[in-house]
Amino acid sequence: MQKIYPRTNPAPLGASENSNVMPAQQIEEALRESVRQNAAHMRHESENTSQVVTDVNSLVQRVADVSLDQLDDAIVDLRQLRDFLHSEGERIQREISGYLQLNHTSIGATRSIVDNIAQWKKAAYSTARGSEQGDLVASTVPPAQSSTAAKDIVTPPK
């Protein structure tokens, strides 16, 4: 709907009598009023815009702070986990080393037992054969048999 302003001044000499045509002074006045209203509206919007920008910046800052705090907590947790895993790795290496040492000791003890048993068998065999046949017993049991028996006991079959 178009606003029609009443004429306050008589129309200039070449002006038409059409009621829709406004004199230049009224047009200027209407334009000034429109500019004032637009400027006031724009100032109001710029205040709102700056408030919105401030609110958004505040929100982004809070979200960033929370995210950074969570990242810092995650980094601390990961460092603690790394330290724990490192210490557990060292502990497991010490235990494996202890088991290896125990294994070598038990292998040595087993070899010693097997060698002693082989010597006892040899002595018992030679005593039993000596009473029957004399000195021929010593040549029937070769000395290499005792070390082979120890290898068979210690080394599992393939």
C-alpha cells in the first residue's frame, strides 16, 4: 500500500495535477525519514549482531576449554598407561630372565642325575656280569651310552 502525503505547497509551474506525484521537498523529507529509520534499525541490528558474535565467541571459548581439558586429561592418562606398561615390561623381562636361569640350572641338574644313574647302571651291570663272566663285561657297555641317555632325557623328541 502506497502512502499518500497531502500537499502543503502549491505545485510548481510545470507540475502536473496528478495526486500521486509529490513535490521534491516532500520526497526529500520522506527519504530522510526512511534513512533515519533504516539507520536506527541497522544500529539496532549491529548491536544485536555484536551481541550474537560475543555470545558465539563465548560459547566457542567454553567448548574449546572443555575440549582442551579433556585432551589434557587423556594425555595424562596415556602417559600413566605408558609408564605402567614400561614398568610391567621390565618386570616381565626380569621374570623371564629368572625362569631362563632356573631352566639352565634344572637342565644341568638333570644331566648330572642322568650321568650318575648311567654310571650306577654301568657299575651294577659290570658287577652282575663280573660275577658271571669276569672281565668281559667292561667291553659290552660303551662309555658313550651314558651321554646319549642324558641327551635323550633332556632333549624332547622331534
